[in-house]
Amino acid sequence: MTIKRVGGGDGRRAGGRGSGIARKVDELGRIVLPVEMRRALGLGPGDEVDIALDDSAIVMRKVEARCTFCGQTDDLRAFRGRQVCSSCAAELSGSDKA
């Protein structure tokens, strides 16, 4: 399997093939992400990543809080375990009607 880079902008191929970065998997299935990749994606200790399979590649994306309905990342509030922005919350409550 390969690790497909998502994000960044340093000119390397998105597929990660031929990047010269190889890591061994330890006995618990863990790998260490190279610091260059963590910096490119803005990953820090405690950040969450979404891990998925895409054919024979592992795809990792930084998890960022987004509105469940519109995808906005600003002015979020929790509602029944989901993130909802103020605009969608107002629309759902009917307070934006004229």
C-alpha cells in the first residue's frame, strides 16, 4: 500500500509514490508521519485524522470541525453531537423567516 498525500503544496506528487519517504509499521500498526508532511498539513499533537482506503492507497486527511449542513468552519456550535453553524441553526429554527 502507499500513503497518498492530501493537501500541502510543496510540488510533490499527490500519490506519494517515489517521494523517497518510507516508514516501517510497528507491532501495533503505527507509523510516524514525517515532520515535513505534518507541517504541510498543519498536524500537531492531539489533532484528529480521517483514514480511508482508496483502491490500494491509504488516504489521510486532517479532521476539521465543519457544519454538518453547509461545511462552513466558522461560528460552530454543537447540536445533538453534530456541529452546526449559526446560519444553518437560524434556518433550522425558523428565525430567518421574514
